[in-house]
Amino acid sequence: MRGSPVRKQVLVIAAVALVVAAGAVAWYMQTQRHVGSILAQGERTNLLLVGHDGAGSADGLTLLSLASEDLVFFSIPAEVRVKAPDGRVGPASEVFAVSGPSEVAATVADLLGVPVPFFVSIENTLLSDWIDRLGGITVALTDPALYTDGSVDPPLRVEIRSGERRMDGPEAVAFAVSPSLPGDSGLLARQRALLEALLDQGARSQPLGELRSTIRAAYPALETNCTLEDLFEVARVLHDVPAGKVRMIALPTETAVIEEGSIVEPRIVETERVVASSLKGLDLLTPDEVNVAVFNGNGIREMASRTAAYLRARGFAITRIGNADSFEYSPSYIVVLTDEAKAWVLRDALPPNEIRIVFPETFESSYAALRDYVPVGTDLLLIAGIGMALE
């Protein structure tokens, strides 16, 4: 018996619908393969890690920026002045104390100009316990550390020479959060050393299953908007990422002395450069695009020539070498003639010295004395002042 035309039409439509549905399911499974993963948010995912003392004080802020095979630790001083979402200006630690980690993440996003959709806030005791379960960690220092440990009574003055030092959990936490004393390598340098040790001796060296168990046990004590699966994915990246794909970066800052004490301010132009290269993957200025005239401003024999040779070896184009109008410049100065961004490229290339970036209109008398000696096409004047030291 032959089927009716209506029934055949229904069967054809049903078959077509099944094919379309199967194709839709296959497409959905393919395109949504990573949905639910923290890495599905884009090429990079930014997660703010906040360490705190359990009493409302943030000790450390680190932006963890990760892709499937690339990792950036971006350290941020807890005392850096920021503009909170409500418009108030003050230390980032105050934002945490008043509004919690979610608001700090929004503040850091505004500061750096990148999205920070995720945050994890962890109490120091959890970190200390994990380090003890690892059997302690070995922290490597390139410079001496000198700080005061207020976790004991009376507080201790702690001195650690450069090299390697084995630490248990409480020692490691005190090392990473205690206030600096003169001669210290710096708080961010200590935190970076601890992060490197935890990554190498904790996240990478532990079996992934054991790392997941640690996260599962700690999860109820964390304040976070990440799911447990999100943190498992972060653990996988930390565990698998090659050492050569890990970058440790600190927010460029400067400390200004005021009547009430001191404040820590971000260096805006330099921060933009660092964020663009490390978090946004943008091409930036390179030394071969920067033309520099070098002047001796301290009277040390051949200072301008040696400085010029130092810069040439790093790719800068030198347009002139000579003496400044005085040998009493202190500190050293970079005078911007074209693009300010080029001044930060030059400053980054020089060894740590006190160097001020100025403009002709605010450096008028000194610039006027040198202007006739500056060739056309020069971007920057570098006046090597008292204290300038080359490696």
C-alpha cells in the first residue's frame, strides 16, 4: 500500500528537521566547547588575587593574567593611590577594607585599563598552611631583605642576605607582607620572590590531582566569584605553563612625601606602556626609534661618551655628545622634545638612578643653554647628572 502524499511530506520535513537539529547540536558543541571555563572570556583572562590578614587589611594585590599557554603576574602595591568606583581617591587597601574584593577588582580594572572580571580573596593563614603542607619553600633573593615582622610580640627586625632561604608557612607570609626597613629589597620584590617559589615548588611540582584537592579543600574559605571549575582551570595553567612563558611585572610607581607622610602614585605613562606590552599584546616603541642627545652634567670624565656607548649598545640612536652648561646637575634629566612615551623607553633602559622627565617649557633656562647644540630630529636630551651610574 502506497503512503499518502501528506504523510510523505511530513516524513521529509521531519528528516530535514533532524538533520538541521543534529547540525545545530554539532555546531553548538564545537563553538561552546570551552564555555564554563575561565579561559572562555577572551584571549586573556584577568583575575585579581587579594591576600589579607583576616581583619580587613589587604597585604598584597596581584593581577593574574592568563591564557592557555601564557601567564603574567602583575604586582600592585596595596598602598597605591587609586580612584574608587564611588569617586573617592585613596589607597587600594582602603577600597578593600571598605568595599571588599569585588570593588578592588573594579578599581584595578580602571587603573590598568583592562577588564578584571574575576577575583579571589585569600586569608594569609590559608597560604601559610599550604606552604607548611608543602614542607616549606626555598625563596631566592637577588638583594638583601630587611624588614620588621610584626606577627610576633615584640616585633622582630629580620635581615636576610641575598641567596636562598628555606622558610615555613608563617615565615614566608611574614616575609611577603611585613613593612620594609631602609636597605630592604622592597615589598614587591619580596612578594615576587615568594610567588616565583610558590609557582615552581608548589603549583608546578605538585601532581595536578593533588593541586585540585588543595583548591577544593580551601574553596569554602575563599571569597571569590570564580566557580570551583574555574579555579581548577587556573590550576591547570599554573601547573602546565612553561617557565619561559611566565612574566613577573610590577606596577610602575613613585613615592611622594607629603605633610601627613608619603603616598604611592602610579606612573601613568609608564603604566600604560607596561600594560600595553604585557596585557594587551600591543607593539610599542623600541629603542631604535628614539634619537637622544647626551650631555655631561656632572663633570665625570667621559660621562657623556660612556653613556652614549651604553645607549648605542641597547639600540638607541645618538645625535650628539657634549658637555652641559653646568657640571652641577642633580639628579639626571631627560628633556622631552617630541613624544613623552620615548622618554619612558629611555628611562627604562638606564640603570636605576634618580632621573626626572621634564619638558622645555618647565626646564627653560637649562634647555635654552643647550638648544643650539641639539641636531634636528632629536627626540630627547639626556643630561647625566650627579649620581648617574652605568652598569
